[in-house]
Amino acid sequence: MVTQLIRCAVSIPSNIAEGTSKKTDKHFSQYLDSSLGSAFEWETQLIVAYNEKYISEKHFQELETKIQDLQKMISGFIDGLDKKS
């Protein structure tokens, strides 16, 4: 589970970074979609960790708030690119 969380955490900014090199907003948006998918995958792993009692409720709530904020930011970025196109 730790390995999966790390993979997701690395994938989120990596996809955003890679997407910035693309020539069109449509291609960039595809990388943002991948980043968003990794953010939701990370949240799912977080829920599992909490359900399995690997983390406390307080820690879970703090991390859940942060990942949901990140998901909103990425979604907003995607929406902005889509409107621009």
C-alpha cells in the first residue's frame, strides 16, 4: 500500500509537468486527466488505509481535505483549458 501511495503521489505532479511540454491545450488536458485519476486513486488508497486502521481519523481527515483540494484545483485547471479551446 505504501508503494502504491508513493506511486500516485509522484504521478500527480509528474503528469502535470509532462503535460506542460505538449503543444496543444487538448494534449495538456489529457495529462491533467491522468493526474486527476492518480489523485482519486491516492484518495482511495487513503480510505483503505483509514478503514484498515493504519492511520488515525484525524490524520485521515487532514489528508482527505488536502487531496480533495488538489482534485478541485486540477479539475478547475482542466475546465479552464476546455473553455479556452
